[in-house]
Amino acid sequence: MPVWDAEAAVRRATGAHGAHRAGTLLRAVMRAFAQFDNLVPPEQLHAAQRYFATSVRWQYGWPQGTEDPFSHWNIDFLKAKLENQENLEDELRGEPAFAPLARIWDTMQEGPMHGHQLVRCYANAHTYGVEGYLHRDSQQADNYTVLVYLNPVWKTDWAGELLFFDATGDVLHAVSPRPGRVLTFPGDVRHAARAVSRTCPAIRVSLAFKTRIAS
């Protein structure tokens, strides 16, 4: 079950006298925003962690939007364009090396992403000094993002939270990249991954499935 109380978060963000604004904001944010900490079975999580540890070769230079002058580490599994809306599930399942990713996608489709199609699949990584910047994943209302955090260990002191922002630019919610944690949210919600701290010895890894509602 989701562990984020979005209604309480919106009340805190808007204050006691912002009932109308709170209701409008809550309806916008809660189209499909959820957090799960036990959705991915341990065997699937461990298989994906092994795959990333042994087979993934990161590339540096992935931008976060057309106006972002900086970039981060990335691997694009399906080589799809940013605007792709075609279903790429067969491509994911058809590559034997992607089996750990395909099994996690199947779990998503059997759960919170039932009725969605896969339009992109990639992974991002951040090391100390690599910032994430404010962006939207999509401008289309029927596009969604699924993030799966793959680090086997994550300490609070390592930072690297994912921040979500309201229309005024205030932080609406923050999520720590705990091992196996899954987030689903509308692709047009503004968000940013904050940098890991100088005490973090690890690379912060998130697996991303970009989806659209099947018509």
C-alpha cells in the first residue's frame, strides 16, 4: 500500500486557509501518485542489482530537459526518443539480457501500472557533485513515471532525496531512495533528484519505466 499521506502533505503545504487551493492541488497530484516499499519481490530486486553490478556500463551526458546545461550518468535500454508513445514491451521482453528488468516491469503491470504501456526504459545514476535539476518527464497528461531504487543499502546521511514541487515552487514532498522503493507519479509533475552527500560512497541508482495509459 502507498505510505505517503498526500492529503496531509497538501494541507501542510497550503496552510489552514488554503482549502480551495489544497483541494485543487490534491486532485492534480493524486492522479496516480504512490509510494511502495515492498512491491518488488526480493528475488527480482536482487536479480536487478546483480545485473546492474555486472552488466551496466554507465554513460555520462544525459540532460534533464532542453534547458538543462548539466547532465548525469545514464543508460538507455530501449534507445527510445523522448517523445516516443509506442508500446515497447516486446523490445524489453525480447532481449534476454533485459530479463531482470522485464520481470520488474511485469510486477508493475500486475500492480499499480495495470492498463499502462511501456514507452521508455532507462536508468539514472548520480555520484557526489552530480546534481539533479528541476524538470518534468512529459507534457502529456496520460504519461506516467515509475522509479525503482536499486541500491542495496541507503543511509539517511547520504541524502539524494527526490523532491516534488508545487506550482509555486515550494517542496511538496521528499522521498529517500531506499532499497527497493517504488514511486509512481504523473509525468508532468515537476521534480528533481538532489545530489548525494560527500559522505556517500555509492552511486545512487534509479531504474525508470516511462508509461502511457493504454487507449
